[in-house]
Amino acid sequence: MAEDIFFFIKEYFRKTDKLLWILVLIASMTGCFLIASQQRFDTVDFLKTQIIAVIIGVVCAFAVSLIDYETIAKFWYVIGGIGLLLTILVFFIGIQINGTDDTGWIRLPWGMTFQPSELTKICFILTFSKHLAYLSEKDNLHSFWGVLTLLVHAAVPIVMIHLQGDDGAALVFALMFIVMTFAAGVQIRYFIIALAGIAVSLPFVWTSVLNSEQKNRLTALFTSDESMFRTYGWQQYQGKISIASGGIFGKGLFNGPRVARDIVPYQENDFIFTVAGEELGFIGCCAILILFFMILFRLLKNSALSEDALGKNICTGFFALIGVHVLTNLGMVLGILPVVGITLPFFSSGGTSAVCSYLGVGLVQSVYMHPKTHRSFRLKPENAKNNRIFV
């Protein structure tokens, strides 16, 4: 029995993308250290929740990676239905938690909360990848009606989550849609038409779609009004001070005075990068950026290595998810973009975000481990006892 388990583990690591595993685990471990530093004088144990979420996420990713992604995609209607059901449930039993302005969470037993939009992002990657692959197979990817079905597909989660007040998540879905359709080969003219439509609709969006809170967050980026710094621009203003205070080498992990006083609101979550800036300095921030660059590069490489449209789309979708989150989060922290509640993947405190990020890793690992020329995860016949198959 022990020999079989050892052989299984050996075969798994022979077939898996070891570098991707190493990179995301390093990111999670670094994030846990930053969270531990932030909460050293806090009464809330964010670190415990984060560690449990990472462990659950790794186990789920491992399980997903063992299953052929084509087999998973065959149940796209179930996966899509789960994402849709969870999104609808928020309208009925959704709650608002401290530090947010939307009702995007569901209360779970033992005081825990769950954010359905995070899981819906993973569901969307799978269902939208299947949709793109189907249109490509039928040679309808360049037709107007084919592109229209893609637009309708993406509009469902975007509109529903916007109605919940979570425009940050809605923005992520919209940008994932753009990246995935562009990478799949949708013609440029559709993007030009969409860009023109967005430009024309901006006045309407400003006057009729955005609320006063969202408008103030935008105008805070372009004002030097002290009253704005003390209200809507306070978090970003203090975040930039914390990052600048770290200098080149930082104050040292667990030694940041501003971190200890919890000056930046909710810095364990969306503004975790400010903890890195103060305690790890410019060098540490650059190391985090390089780490994300390597993760994104690995995702793109896995997309390029995939031999079918479905696999490419899945890897590209997760690349888009991580890339959009990183760029938006850093833009928020540095005061380039408005605060829209986007986490820094693998770093920010948040159980749902951590677990769902690893579900995405599991999907990419499934694509890597199940190439089209070798559809199942098998032991080599000449080495396997009784030709066992681990699927």
C-alpha cells in the first residue's frame, strides 16, 4: 500500500507543472507572512482562516488536476448552473460585510462567509472556454451571431453582479471576456466597434449608472482637495505613504510601525501590498512583481503548449483572471485606479479568493497533465503494477 502511494506521488510530480506549483505556493506563503505581520496587534485571526483556505485550495487543485479537463468541460451546464444559482442566491440571502459597499456574500455556518462571485469566475472560465472551443470547431467564431452569443454569455454574470453592487467583480468578468475572445481569434473589428460603443456611452454611464460613491472614488484620483484625502481618498493616500516609508529595503518583516498601528484600512485584504511596501521595501515589492510575472508567463506557456482550443482557452482565462486582479489591485494601491475591491491573488486575506484561485491552478494543471495525445493520467504500463490507472 505504501509503495503504491509513493509510486502515485512520484508519477504525479513527474507529470505535473512543478514550477507553477512552486510559484503559487511561494506566493501564498509570502502572503501568509504579510497577513501575520498585519494582525500582530489585531483581535481578528485572519491568518488562521487564510492557512485553512490555502490547504483546502491545494487539495481541491490536486483533485481537479487528476481529472481530464475535457471530462470536466462535458459538465459545463452543471458548472454554469452552479455559478448562476449562487449568483441568484445573493439577491435573496446576500449580506454585506465590514469594509464593503455591496451585498456579495452568503453567510455560512460557524460564522464563516462565502463570496459567490469568486467561484463564478472559475465557472465562467470553464463555460466560456467551452463556448469558444465550440464556435471554433463549428467555424462560427468570426460570424456576427457567434460573437453575439459570446457577448450574451458574458453579459449574464456582468449584469447580475453589477446589480449586486460589486462593480469590481463585474469589471473582472468584462476584462476576462475581452482577453479570452481576443486570444481565441475573434476579429479586431468587433473590438473596435465595442470600443466606440463604450466611448459613446460614457456620458450616460456617468450620469445614470454610477452612484455618488463611485463618482467620488474616481474624482479622488484627480483632486488635491484635503477633504477628499480624508474621505474617499484616505485609504489610497495612507497606502502610498506606507509604501514610500519602506524605502529600498523596508523596515523588516513584523517591524513596520504603520502596519502595527493599522493605519491603512483593511490592509490585510485589498491593500496587502502596502504591508509589503513598508516592511519589505522596494526590493520586496519588485520580488513580488517578478513572482507574478513568472506565474503569468507560466500560464501563457501552458496555453501555448496545449494542443486543443479548449485547453488553450482555459489557460488563457486563468491568465486573464490573475492578470486583471494584479493590475487592478496594484493600480488601486498606487492611486492610479479607483478602489473597487479587487484582491491580490494568493496574497490578500480571503478564504473564498484563496480556494478559488487554487481551483484555477487545478484546471491549468489538468490541461498540462492531460495533453490531447495522452488523454488520461496513467502509469506507464511497463512500470505499473497490474496496469493501474489513476484518473
